[in-house]
Amino acid sequence: MTRSTLAHGFGGFQRQCIDLCEGFVSQGHEVTVLTTAHPDGIEKEVQAGFTVHYLTPSRPKKLSRPWFKESKRIIEEIHQRTPIDVIHSNEFAGAGIISWAKRNNVPLAVVCHGSLRTELLSFLSSADKRPRYWHWLFLTPMFLLKRCLMWEMPMRRAASSIILVSPTLERDFRLFSRGKVKVIENGIKLPDRREPIIQSGKLRLLCTGRADSQKGFQLAIKAVSEITELDLHLDIVGTGPYLDELHRLVDNLKLHDRVTFHGRVDDDELARIYSSADIYLIPTLRHEGLPLALLEAMAHGLPTISSYIGGNTDVITHDHDGLFITAGRLDELVTSIRRLGSDPAARISISKAARETTERRFDRDRMVRETMETLYSMS
């Protein structure tokens, strides 16, 4: 159960869901996915051996009371045909079936990518003085608190297991979680190893992911504008609500020949873009659990400049397999780009170390295996 899949957008949250489903199927398990409405109105489809139901009493990516009610109805139908052994809920998607699961002795696993604390910190980190922000300064925290009390806390009580994607979240899950928490770090399919190559000429910077203000893509664009002594080009892959604002920023700074927006691309094209990049930027303002985009970049051997925030802090060792900057500090981002841009030896060293880190810790098969072991232990 999940509020979004790759049909809804391009991001780590969606990719992890699909990777787990494909991994479960490859081990011989029967998998059904319940998610929110498809953007194109599709109600049901089979992909990679598992069935996906897009429940229409909802908007894409938005959980709601009608969605919870419909998900319960579908689960009851499935259970009558083939008894369900375990329910894997991506965050709060399973809130509507807590009572049903208890009555039918079906164990519930909840995977969490963040917490109330990280959500609030991420919201506050994007503060500005526009009237609309100050309006939402009160409404958004109230909404997050309401969601925590109505969805998160009941899910914690009901769950047999709570899976966290990063150790940085553990301290936020002490209440109603004793003996339930299991840290299973995100994993990715590792691309073929390639030797780092220092190319002469243009230096290509890369940002990927959902385009919203908290991802910090605007800082990357401003950094390109400030660094005139290096021949830089910034590629931005992804779509989202902030994309128009980023286009306007590029227009205002007259950077059309130095910034390219690729939109959403398929896996083959994304791999090509990773392979052509020299430095990966993740100047996020958001306290994320563990961004898959960061792992993908490191797996491709890209030296990464990352905000020291959220689960990123548990992945990178500064000056070894990446560089850290303070979240929101444009001056530090500029300094780090200049450093890597003018020091090919440092780029090669960090590139090799980044690949070694992902091979050692963040393989997708390891993530699937540990998740299956947790689900087996519940049944």
C-alpha cells in the first residue's frame, strides 16, 4: 500500500516501492499494490509480475478518507480469494485497514522515510517573507500534527514492524515503537563499474529528482551564475511544482546556454546522463530519510556535493566519498564546485570512494533480502 508509484512521479519514494515489488516477485511471492488514482485514469494494470490497483476515490499521490475506505474494500475482496499473509504499508497508506488487519490476524509492516520532526524542519528550512508563506506557517504545522495524531501514531501502535530507511530517524520513533523498529537502508541496482575519466573542456553538473523548492535546485542554478571562470553546464532531470519557477530563474539570470532541463526521462536516458556528468549536486533543504538519487549518483562514481542534512549525513564521509555543505549556503556550494572543478585528482579520488561505498552498503538485493526477512519474522 503506497500513495504513489513511478506512474505518479520520478523520485526515490516511488522507485523504492517498485524495486521491492520486483524483488518480492523474483523470489516467488504474489504481490498486489494499492495506490492512489492514476494521472491518466487507469484503474488496474500488471507490470513486472505484480498487479497495481489505482483507486479512483482520490487524487494522484493524495491519501484521503474515501481512499482508505476503498482500499479496505479491495483488500477484503483479495483476502476472500487468496488470504493475505502480510501488508506492507508505505508510511500511512495502511491507516484505513488497521482494525481489519487486527481482526483477521494479518501483520502490518510500516516503512517510514521521515518523521514529524523532519517534516517540520524541512518546512521551516524553506522560510521566506512572502505573505503566503506566513499564512502556511501556521496551517502546515497544524496539518502535520493532525496527520501524526490521526495516522502515524495509530500505525505505530498497530504495526508488527516499523522499517526505517536511515539510522538518523531512530530517535524519532521511540513512542509506541519499542521492539518494533528495524533500520533497512535504501538500496539501488548498481550500474556497471566504470573508471572515472577526467574530460577536458566543459564541466557538467547534475541535479535529479522532484522539482520543488526544498530540493535546492535554485541554489545550483545561482551557483552556475556566480562561477564564471569555469566552463560549467548544469543538467536538471525531473519534474514538479517548482519547475516553472526554476525556468524563470534561468531566464532572469540569462543562463539558457548553461542550464538544460530534461524533464522526466527513462532509465536508459538517465544512465546516459549520469555517465556524462562530472559532479552531482544535492543542495537539498529537506530532511529526507535516505535519497535514492544520492545513492544512484555515488553508484555511478560521481563526486557529490551534498547538504549536511537528514539521511545524507549517514551516507557520505566528508572529503572521502563526497563533500558536505551547510543546507541553504550558496557560498559554500560555490566554493565546493570551484574546488572540485579545479582539482581533477580530488574528483577521481572521491569518485572511486563513492562507488566503493555503494557497493559495500547500498545494493538493492540486500534491501530486498532484509525486508523479506523482516516480513517473514512477522508471519
